[in-house]
Amino acid sequence: MTDTDPATESRATPSDTAPGTPPAWYARPAAREWTCAPAPAEVRAFHATLPEYAPTPLTELPPLAAELGVGRVFVKDESARLGLPAFKALGASWAVHRVLAERASDTPVELVTATDGNHGRAVARIARRLGLRAHVFVSQGVHPGAAAAIEGEGARVTRVAGDYDRAVREAATAARAEGSVLVQDTAWEGYEEVPARIVEGYSTLFAEVDGQLADAGAGAPDLVAVPVGVGSLAQAAVTHYRSRGARGPALLAVEPTGAAPGLASLARGESVTVAAGETVMAGLNCGTLSGLAWPVLRDGLDAAVTVPDAEALAAVRDLAALGVSSGPCGAAALAGARAALTGAGAGGRRAELGLGAGATVVLLSTEGREANPHGVV
């Protein structure tokens, strides 16, 4: 790995959502020179053994390419992943598989986790399929429909009067009980192995994108836009594209204006916690980055941008009109690409991303409308 000092190679602008003003923005083009080790090759082989497995669509949308001023735009549609309306089951299934394989006892366990929506349902579905119990702590602000869907998987749900970080703390406490295993998609000191497995699980998504782009005659992407909550999916994206030993695509993190620990941390050069406000992007409403994700994002992300709820919801509607089911978190990728590539100051941002008129852009739509009906009409 190569070392860089983000504090000397970054640029950030203050948050401002007034029409016609630049978005909150961070850029460090030197990230494309950083390298790391790849995810384990056996992850996709494991997913291929699951009865529900099939690659999710990579849909080309020429109208968006015209709007963004690039050559081609593809949307990775995660609205039907392993029978669920979001990508999270990729990470949870691999992590639970490894946890159970490494246990010395065959005694059934209860899977415990906290969620702001999709991860909890994925853990609950996996527990049901394996004949295990699940206990899911649901943070405040999660749509009642999303919480009901977790209960519909047979899980015991505890509603937390607080944000995602508090839900994680309560889940971690509950998981200390005998016969319980914490399956959390964020890491902290002393709790890193399971979150690392979850990140590994997401590598299947990017392997699919590689093959699908090749089939479309597009080659490697020039920009990949990733919605960011605790940063685990973005960590998987950086790991995938920075493990090839060659200058890869620009990687853009997209966060809600009211919950952007990634941009705040990148701008300061150290991981910081922010107060998570209210947002329709419930799955991204996190105040602290995963401890495993932070150093990878610090060194391997090219840029970060924040988007307000109104822009995420507009992207939901626009994607629906183009035939892609996306919830506010998934549509944040389009909203972020619009913020980065259009509007005031776009020329400078495009230059920092190294994007020309013929660029190929991949937007990760991480959830379908069913996953998070918050604010969607």
C-alpha cells in the first residue's frame, strides 16, 4: 500500500443546498494511485451456491448519459437481490456462513444486529432460512413498513429510541448473552472480524459489474458512485478497484446532507462522528464510519459529495420513469453524480474526477422502492 496525506491533497467546500450553489465537496485525485489486497476469490463461488442467487441487472440509461455529459451511464439495480429489495444480503449471507463454519459447537445461535433498514432484514431472512432465531434492533427513523418487513421474516424486533449508533450499542450489549452472535455491518476496536466478512460479501456485486460491462462492450468504468452510510459498501468498492495494480476509476461517495461523517472525516483527515439528523435516506442515516472502512476510504476514495432529501427523491422519480425501481438510498448515487457533474463549479469537479465527454459512469442503486418507502410517492 502507498501512504498519502489527505490533509494536504484534499479540497472541501462547506455544505450549502441553496439553488445554484456548489454542493459540499471533497476531492483527492491521488487516491487512484493507492493499492490494496483484493477480496477472497471464494466469495462469489459461495453466493453461486445459494438457490436465490442470480446477478442483478446492470441497466444502461442513455438519457442520463446525455444529462450528465458523459459517454455511457449504467445503473446497478439491487432492487431484487437474493429475494430481498437491497444489496445487504450479499454481505450478511457470507458473514453468517463464515461465523457458523468457524464455530466449535453445532448448538443453534441467535443472530443479533442493529439496522437502519436493509441489513436487519437480510440477517432476519438468513436466520429464517437456516432455522435460527434473529433479534434486530431498529433505529429511530426507520419507516414502519421496513420494520414490519423485518418482523415478517420471523425476527424479534426491538425499536430503539435513538439513532443508528445507539441501536448498534444496544445490539452489541444484547449479543453478550450466551448463545447469541452479533452480525453487525460496522466495525469498532475489538469487533472487526464479522464486519470484515460482510465487506468481503459485497465483492460479488462488483465482480458482476465487471462482467456486465464487458458484455456491454463498455470496458472498465471511469466513475463509480456509491451511497455511503457507515461506509462498508464503499470500502468494498475501493478494495475491488484499488486491488488491480493499475490506475482505476474515480470513486465517488454520496451521503445525505444531514448525515455525512464520510465527507467530514475526509475533509479533516481523521474519523469524526457527526450528529445524524432526519433524512428519507434512512439506510444512510449514520453518524460514524465503520472503523474498518475509514482508513480504506481515506486512502482510496477520490471524492465525496452530499445531497439533500429533495434531490434524492427527484432521482427516485427519474429512475422510476426510466424503468429502475430505486429507494432514496439507492437513488442517492444518481443525485450525487448530478451534484458532482452538473451545476455551478462542475467543470472543476469533473477535472478532479478526470472525466471526459466519453466517460463510462456506474451508479450503484443499492435498494428498491420496496426497501424504504420513506418519502416515496
